[in-house]
Amino acid sequence: MFDAALFYLRPHVIITDPMNIYVCVKHVPDSAATIRIVEPNQIDENITFLLNPYDENAVEAAVQLKADSDDTDVIAVTVGKPAAIDTLKSALAMGADRGIHVVTGYWPDSIVTARALQAAIIKDGLPDLILTGKAAIDSDGYQTQFRLAAALDIPVATHVGSIARNDNSVTVTCGLEAGGEQVIRMRMPCVIGTAKTLNTPRYPTLPDIIKARKKEIREVSIDHLAIEPPDSRMEIIALKSAVQKRRKQMIAGSIEESVTELIRRLKGEARIPLS
Amino acid sequence: MNKKYDAIIIGAGVIGCPISYELAKNGYKTLTVDKLADAGMGSTAASCAIVRAHYSTVDGVAMAYEGFKYWLDWENYLGNVKDEKGLARFMNTGSILLKSQGHDWRKVKSNYDVVGVDYEEWSVERIKEAVPVYDLHEFWPVRRPEDPKFFDPPTRMLEGAIFCPEGGYMSDPALSAHNIMRAAEAHGSEFLFNVEVVAVRDDGNRVTGITLKDGTQFDAPVVVNVAGPHSYKINQMAKGVWDGCNIKTKALRHEVMHVPSPEGYNYLEDGYHTSDGDVGCYYRPEVGNMFLIGSEDPKCDPQEWVDPDEFYAGKGGQGRDNQLTEAQYKAQSYRCARRVPDMQIPNQPRGVVDLYDCSDDWIPIYDKTDLPGFYLAIGSSGNQYKNAPVAGVLMAELIDKCEKGLDHDKEPLQFKLRHIGRTIDAGFFSRKREINYNSSFSVNG
Ligand SMILES: Cc1cc2nc3c(=O)[nH]c(=O)nc-3n(C[C@H](O)[C@H](O)[C@H](O)COP(=O)(O)OP(=O)(O)OC[C@H]3O[C@@H](n4cnc5c(N)ncnc54)[C@H](O)[C@@H]3O)c2cc1C
């Protein structure tokens, strides 16, 4: 199955000009929501869920690339429970052309998610670029993009802060741990994990949202994708809430002194990027 | 020996603080207690703090118009007191009431004429000139986005608007309560925070004081319930008070959204407070060039009555706790975006959720009770922030007159509004009244 995918993928890029950009998006709990753990490994899902904020950068990048070339199709793909359709609608309102929802009855691990994404994408068309956010804010796994690229046997770069498209390749800059950057050229198709610094995602307007209502969302059950069951799965055994400890810090001195000190602490300990 | 005061005020919100202030100015030795850490930290902190005159009753308009005069002259009202936190500011944006089927604006207009409110009638063209980002089609009836008809294209235009040049909002409602507390302290008022009232004591004839959770007791011949969304709980602590109220209060959950203004439009500097019954929303500028959007309680919106203790502890569950819900975020932001189509709607909801202390007819209760010495300034129903300074004067006068023998139930206090010179029958706010069907039964009062 993987080899067949390879066979389809490679020639496609060389002979075609129109681009298919697949953007993988995840339906995640709102970071502002109060998360309640109801069973050892479940959260109470009766909270606001939304398009993974990191994936907004991926959708934005795809929509900007589309603006540069007329003949580009941006397809948002998600794997998740029925409610995840709302996340596809958000991606469509931001400018994606259509959506694919791989419907599951549970939240799969990154092995199954990557295989489901791969199968859904291959079934749909021939990708030139696959974009994802650098991670999902719920599981923080940083895995799916790599597993998806491996499954498709194509290159992947993550933490991407700029994308330049050439004829059949892309040049990207990747942020490195120590603050450095790496410039990478990858043949298309390839997978790009977008960094927050790549762009500022647009906010849709109501007319965008209304237009998105008419866009196609194809639903396919994960059972109909006949993905190869993995030999082993990741299983979340227990979830524990983060204990937030508030510490009071007093800043003494004149107004000027205390403001300077406050800014220093915000920039330092709190790592808030103040200019 | 319990410490003694002339009056104890339960609740240091924007309504409790001016009552302490006015009583202190009249020579009362007051103690104001609050279970939170500072003045204005209760429902006042989440208030939209909009100051507008349109109400569905003449007395409602008169009270609000009188209130303006205090906000416009804030420093003088406070006796030029210093507050280390700074002073709240009145942002006089002017106030647009769109003429629509969602508001009985003809009644408002005639109330304005009776009270003498300064206003202009605006055509659609004039509104468009003032606020170019508004789409002035009619979208009535108010619907929620779950209803497919919500997205139907409009066919007709609105008629216009009533514009009040005086009107706007206070920059920081919690700070405004804090300012009033400092002014009250300057007249000898005492404030005690982080203390919870658990009992209202009486001697069989009249109120004698309060008991705190840690057992401390304070004595006073006058106790005033200004506990905001907890008002009904305090009423139930005072003998005979709950049963003696024909109008009851309870806590209603209300969500307020902050949504970015259209790109290139400076709503913060150039925008107006707007009441838009046509889409069931009110909106005003907010820091960060945001539209602050509240719901005008149209019929299609569910009413979520909650237990305030569960709500504030975040334990009520979805739609009953202090977290924004996706459904209401979409309802309010999409409705407002019908009027402001270029408004930017982030995927992530932003805003605040708090509680109205809602009365049966959405008109407040400023009154005595069946327990002598126990008074009520409750049922603010999402619309009494603007009246807080006036409520302070009214309550201080009512308390003083009743303590000196006035039978307010039989011969209601005739209350003179100092600035606009009108006298209103304070019986209008009686706990014994029948439900006032002139009310809009919404935040519009
Ligand atoms: C979301 C929202 C938006 C609003 N927008 C507007 C607006 O735009 N314009 C307008 O005019 N009005 C508005 N209002 C209404 C207005 O803000 C309120 O009427 C006003 O703030 C109420 O003030 P308060 O002092 O009665 O109540 P609060 O501010 O709630 O104060 C009551 C205090 O009592 C304390 N308390 C309660 N129980 C106890 C106890 N047992 N022991 C000790 N202390 C206790 C609480 O801690 C609290 O601090 C809005 C209200 C809300 C919730």
C-alpha cells in the first residue's frame, strides 16, 4: 500500500502545474477552557473545541500559496469524532476550498491518525504539499507530521518560519532549538510543519463563514479506509491536571523602578516577548 | 461586645459603595462587608458599564439620565478624592438606538420628550456617515446561527436611529466602585473584605446585625442587602424578607464577547455605543480595538438561571459555569457581524461571563422590607450600573426617612433627582409592586 502511494506521488509533481495542498487540522479543546478529567484517561468534552491554533498557521500558509497561483486546491483534512466537522468549517471559512472528515468514534493516537490521513489523502488526490501545525495543543505529541511523511515516504520539515515555492520544490527555513535557523530545500510532495512565526492567521468575517457553508465536506468513516492496523498502539492510561501554583512576587521601588523591574521579569521568567 | 455601626452594607459592588458613601455623607457610621478581596470585584467587574438613557419606562429614563450627570462629573461626585489606583473615566461615545422591531423606540422617544433628554433623529444615511462599517439592512426577527434562516439575505432597510450625544461607558467598572469606596472612606466609612455574611440577626422586631462565617458579629440598626447576584440568598437569611417580596430576584448567566473590529476601522476611537434590537445585541468599543458585544435577551436565546456559588466556583457545568460557550459566542458575534459584516471573528472565543441579579420584571428593587431596618438595593437586572450613584442617593434618603418614621409602603418616598430636577415616585421600585408590564423584560429594563 505504501509503495503504491509512492508510485502515484512522484510523477504527479513533475508533470502537473496545478497544486493540491492538503492541510491536516485537528479539533482540540480551547486552551481557555477549564478541563475536567472525568475518568482516569478522559476529559469532559462538554467544553469549547476549536481548530488547533497551530494549524491556523498551516491553513493561512496554504491560503496564501493559493493566492499566488490560480490553480491551487486547498483541502483541509481532519481525523476525529463527528464534532470535528466544526474545525473543518473553520478552515473553510479561512479560505480552504473543501474538506475531508475521517470520522472516528474515538480520538486516535498519532500512528492511526497519520495512517488515516495518508489513506484519506491518497484516496482523494495527489498531494503536492501537506501542511500541518507544528503540534496539536491537546496532546503536544509532535508526531503526526513525521509519521505521515514516513508513511508517504516523502520529506518533512518542521518549525517552518518561511516557505518559498520553486517549480517542483520548496525552500523553507526551520527554527532550531538554540535560536538558529536551517534552510532546507525539499522536492514536492513534502510535509511542512508550520511555526507560529510563519504568518498571522486571518480571522474570517461573517461573509467568509457564509461562503464556507456552501463548500464541500466529504465524510468518510475510518473503517472504510482500510488502514493497516498498527502492531502496537499508544494508550493513554491516566491524565492528571497541571497543578497551577500561584506565587506572589512583590516589586518595590519608585514607579519607574518597579515598571523596569516588572518588564525585566516578564521578559525573563515569564518569557513574554516584549519589544 | 460586638462592634456597632449605624448601618451595615452587604456587598461592596458599584451599588453598595455609593450607598455607603451617601450614608456617610449624611453622618451615618457605616461598615461595608464583602466576601471578595476588594471593591467592585463581584459582578460589577464584568459589567459592560454602558451608560445610556433609553428605558421603556419614564422613571427608568429619568433615573438613567440623572445618572449621566454623575459620570460626566466624576471627580466632583467623588469629592475630588485621591485613589491610588487612579480614576475610572467616562468614555462619551454617544449612543445610537437603532429604530427596529426589536425595540419599542417610539415609547423611548416619548419618554425622552417627557424627561427632556437631549437627542437627535438620524436617517440611515446619517448613521452610515457616522459609522461606515454598519450594514443597515433589517435582519429581523432575531435568530441564532443554528437556524438555517439566520443566513437568509435581507431585503429591507432599517428606518434610522435615535442618537443621544451623551452616552457611552465607563472605562473600568471595578475601578469606579473602588473610587467610590475611597470617597466613602474619606467620610469615615469602613470597608471589610474577605468576609462572608452567613446570618442576618434580628431581635424579633427589627434587624440587629450580621454574623460572618468565622462567627464574628457586627451590630447595626440598619442592614442593606446589596449582594448582587447573591441577593436572594441574603434575603433568605433575613426573617420574613423573602416571603414579603412580591418581586423576587435570581441569578441569570450572561456572556459578553470581545471581537476584533474590521481591519482599518478604529472602532475604539471612532465608534459609538449601539443598541441593536434588530439583531438582539448591544455593542460598544473595548480596549484593543474590539467590539464588546452583549445580548439583549431576544426570545431565541436560552435563559440560564444558575446558583451563584456554583457559577463562581466554575462548578455549574457547561452553560451554567463561568466559561464562554461556543454556541453563545457564535450567536452574539454572528448577529453583530450581520450589522458589521467586515468584523473579524476569531475561532477562539474571547470575553467574560457573569451574572445579572435579575428581578421578575427586570426593574430593580430599591426598598425597605418587612423586617424593620433591613433594606434592599437589588434586582439590578443587567442595567443598573449606570444608575449606581443615583441609587446611592435614593437609598440613603429612603433609609433616613424610613428610620425617622416614614411608612414608605403606604406613602412612598417622592424622590427628587437633583440634577434633572424631576421627582419620581420611589414606590416604582417597591418589592410589593405587581410585575410592571411596561418593562421590556430584558436588559433594556
Ligand atoms: C455581564 C454584565 C454586563 C452588564 N452591563 C451593564 C451595562 O452595560 N450597563 C449597566 O447599566 N449595567 C450593566 N450591568 C449591570 C451592572 O453591572 C450591575 O447591576 C451592577 O454591577 C451590580 O452591582 P452590585 O453592587 O449590585 O453587585 P456586585 O458587583 O455583584 O456586588 C455584590 C457584592 O456582594 C458580595 N456578596 C455577595 N454575597 C455576600 C455575602 N454573603 N457576604 C459578603 N459579601 C457578599 C459579592 O462578593 C459582591 O462583591 C451588567 C452586568 C453584567 C453581569
